[in-house]
Amino acid sequence: MGLRMIEPWENPRSDMYWFRRRIPTNLVGFMGRKELKFSLKTKDWDEAVLLCNEENLKLERMWHEHLHGRTHTELK
């Protein structure tokens, strides 16, 4: 599973940007849902892109650790 770049989603009800991502099928049981979404608490596009990328990287790391049974610090 490679790192997937995603963009913030603008919630039309609040004009705030949100992190929104589908959960891969093989991780739905681990995550307990099919989609993850939450507010990035900003209306600024540039800030939202940075926050979205940071949150996506955290999620990818968590999935990698779950699937491979080791942390990224153990890989060094």
C-alpha cells in the first residue's frame, strides 16, 4: 500500500475544510468504519492542504504498523 495523496474536502454547510478518506477494504475491521472524516477546523486552503497531508501520513503510518506489526522507529 503506497502513500495516497488526498485533498481537503470543503463542507458546503460550514465552509470549513475536512479530512475525508475511504478506508481500504482490508482495514475496515480494524478501523470499524468504511470512511474517516473530521473537520480540519480551517477555512484557509493552504493550511487545510498541510493539515490534510499531516493527518493522511499519520493514518498511513498507523495502518502500516497494524499490517506489519512494527513501528516506523523500528524500521530505522
